Amino acid sequence: MISSPASSNPSVIHAYGQTLPQMTSGYPRYVSTVQQQPRVYSIYISLNRVRKGELRTVLDMVIDAGMQPMICLTAKWTPAEWEVRAAALQAAGMNDKPIDTQKNWLAARFEFRDEQIAQGVADNELATFATEIAATPGTVYIRFMQETVTLYKWECRGPASFKAAWFRLWGRLPENAQMLYHPNAPDPATMREWMPYNIEGLAASIFQPSDFTRAAWEADLAYQFNIPYVLAECAPALGEFAAKGIRTSGVWNKYFQPYFDLIESGKVAMAVNCSLDWSSDPVFGPKGWPDTEWQSATWFTRWRLKQAMGQGYWRHGDG
């Protein structure tokens, strides 16, 4: 389990620049290293892929590599983005049949909305998911419908249906599962409105300077709730970083300095940095997402990152 900063000193997990071989889920991949603990590997997968048995394949690869999995179950893309992903999956021979509309995505049970999960439509998939988690040694971190509030119009119909779906999944999970609430809410009131009462951690995405304002009050609330605060997705990729990513002028002062300051505040239990080239992804590339690989940074940024990663509780990766 992740330690809560309110109860003990946090074990900070941090990722940069490592990947396992290509996973069948086909999403951006990034890995974490941690002092005296296994690495944590982020997996993005839909309930459809769980039903096809692909989660077991990925989990086995993660465990065999000596890491613990963090699963993002379902994702929120617009119908147009689904089409891009559909084409990529078809090209890879991963679809049962062509899928060309939002309606067909749902009809083909590739993805589920929160209201469908709450109504029991996905119970078979949830049961399979729970069985796979139970068969996995150690803690499995689960981010259910990440960025819940930010992109709710597509996958989450509202606070009531989201919480109903959350509890339908939670009630089926084994003891080694740890559910992280990842709302990206605009303010504390909205975050509380959507928040299930039994969350086991609060997660966040940080892609631009304005996200640090949200992270500050999120970290304070997690501390008050005595639950871990997890920076689940971090990279200089949006806003003023959208064009040049990690090579943006001033990226250290505008992104990485506040990033490390937040971690060193003692309120962060886990931090996962997306050190990858988004432009090569079939969905994010056409949207203009940049390269945020640490190896692509300027010499100054790489030097500062190396310094930061050399501090006491930081550990370098193998690559």
C-alpha cells in the first residue's frame, strides 16, 4: 500500500525514460523507480480488452519484470479520437470487426459509460477484472475513469452515476486492489461533489503550469483526508509547452522546479513522469502533443534533472 504522508514519511516513486516491450493495450507507457520498493508500471486498458484476456498478458509481463501495476481502467476520448484508435487497432489486427461510430463502439462493448457500469451491463467484465487483480501478487493501484470531472461529458454522465459505477467495481475487487480517485476537478467543491466516500488515494495529472495551482489544494485535501496523493501523469505537454514540450524555453523554472518543490513538500506519495514522445502516438500525435522525453531536453534541463534524481530518496533507472 502507498503510505499516506499524514501517517508516515512518504516513499516517493518517480518515473523517467524507461519502457517495457510494446504492450498489447497500445497506450503511452511509462515506468517508475522507487527506493526499496518495486517499480510501478502504468497500464491503460479498456474493459473490452480485459474481456479478451489481454490484461493478464500485460500483468504477467509487469510482474515478471519486477514491477507493480497501476491500471487506468477506461479512457475518455472524443468519438473522433476513437476513430483514430480504431484504425490503429484494426491495423494491428486487434479488433473483432470494423468500428466506425461512437454507437458501434458501445454496441461492440469496447467501452462502457458509467451509467452502463452502474446498471450492471459490464458485470462480466468487472468480474474478470477482479479475478485478474486477485491473481496478481502485491498491491495493484487502480485509477477508475481517470480525469473524471475534466472530461465527464463523454464517459461519465454525472456525480451520481460515476459514484454508482465506482461502487459497483469497488464491491467486486479483492483486498490487494487500491482505488485512486483521479478527478482533475476545477475546485475543491466540485472534487467533493464527485468523490466517493471510500477513496484510497487521490491522483492528478500535471501537464502545464496552471495545473500546479490545482495540485496545491489537492495535496492539502489529501493530507487532511489522511490518504496518499499521487501525481499519476506528469509532463510539460500542454498550454505554453504544447509546441516544443520539454524543449520549451524556461521549462525548468516553469514546470520542473514547481514539480520537484511539490514532491519535496512531503505531501506526495507517488509521482509518475511521462517521459515519452507523444507525437509518435496515433491519437496524441495528430492532436499536436509534443515530445516530453527527458533525453530530448536541452543539456541544462538534463543536467538539472540528473541533479534532482541524485538526491537522497531518488533513484535512477537502468536506462
